Amino acid sequence: MEGPAPGKFLFADAGTDRLIALADGPAPWLRPHFVDNRGMLLSKIQALVIDTGSRRIIVDTCLGNGKERAVPNWSGLQLPFLEDLAAAGYPTESIDTVVCTHLHVDHVGWNTRLEDGAWVPTFPNARYLFVRGEYQYWNEAGYADEPILEDSITPVMEAGLVDLVAADHVLLDEGGTVVRFEPTFGHTPAHVSVVIESVGRRAVISGDLIHHPVQMAIPNWASRFDYDADATRATRKAFLDRYADGSTLVIGTHFATPSAGKIVALDAGTWKLEV
Ligand SMILES: [Zn+2]
């Protein structure tokens, strides 16, 4: 799913006038990909597949179909996600690993699908990796008004497909390719990013510690979905600093197309995404 949305859905200060002023002024790089001419934020919800030739890892499973959700546009969806995934060369049976960077609604949806009135694992041949602290938190705290545990998490647990792992877990290390979690806590209690290193090159899937590239221009803007806004600010600044190295490809889980770029440090503690 991709398109424009009011900035205030995510950030308290992201009114249309403010976003237009930002793109007209200190952050022209936000146009055309990330802020439109009406001052709306452009973003997407997507799954990413890491295909090493021998392994197929899907990272974040979006919203899912037919789920009862609080956000009207996210509820009762009937989208051709699995058909699109198969058409891209990745039928569900071919996926060997499912990763959720964190257990929010838009990252766990296709963990399951409805079959004969029951929620069953979408990826029957995969191990599902949840960070232990993340699972424990949501399993105890629950979700305010949505049956996310019941429809997207517990069914894969009960099917015996889940491995609870550490926040620095190494998913694979073979033939010069490493895929590993990197702890980036704050947005949720045990949120992780996914680092991919291969043939001397590095990419990182950010997850939601940067919801939108506008947070490179204003790193202090906290998403209203952050569990700990101050911790997320510190994590975000450290992440931006670490990966403004001129070579790392940063792939944003919610960044609008083209979704990926290099982080460049600017003046006064701000950054930009060079796509
Ligand atoms: Zn998200």
C-alpha cells in the first residue's frame, strides 16, 4: 500500500504548511518522493524479501487480509498480496524465514491467513523469528483494542513455528553473506533493524525507528506510535550517524518508492536521504 497521508497521522507538528515550508526551505530533497505539493507525507507499507540464492527471508508482513483493525483503511482488507508475492517469484511455500522487526499491526498481518474460519500460518515452511523481549512485552501487555495476538501471533506460536531469539541474532552467515539483527530499541521495547552484508557491501532495513525520511530533516520528531519517544530519538540519531558512511544502502520499511538510499550528514544535526 502506498500513497499520501496527512503528516499528523504520525507526527504532532507535521501540518501541511510546516511540511511545505520544510520542502521549500531547508529540505528540498524531500520532493518529489517523500512530500507532495499539497504538504502530505508519502509513504508505504511493504514487505521485503532477502533472497541469497539459498535462503528466502521475508521481512515484515504488512497488514494481512480480513483482519479487524482500529484504522478503517487497514480493516477487512482484501488485497492480492500473496498473488503479487508469487508473481514476484516468491510463493508462500518457498519462504524459509519470516522476520518481524517488531510486533506492531502493520508488521505482523500476513503472518497468518484465514482458512475455513481459522487463522493459520501463511508461510507453512518457515521459521518465524520474534525477538524474545518483544514477544514477551506484547504477550503480557496485549493490544488495546485489536485482536492482534489472537489473529497474527498466537496461531504461529501454537503451530510451533516461532523461534524466540536475541536482538542481535545472526540469521545466516554463509559464503561471505551475513544477515543479522541489530537492536534499535525505542519504537517498541525490543525493535530491531536487519543488516545485510555481502561481497563487501552493506544494506540495512531500518524498521520503524525512522518512520519517514522527514525524520532525517527533523530527527526530534517522534511518531505517535513510539513506545519510548526519547529512547527512539537517541536510537535514531545514533543510527543516522552510524550509517551516514557514504556506502550503506538504507532501506526504509515505510519509505515511499524508491524506498532506499544513502544517508548524508548535513549541518546542525540533520541528515538527508540521497536516492
Ligand atoms: Zn510500521
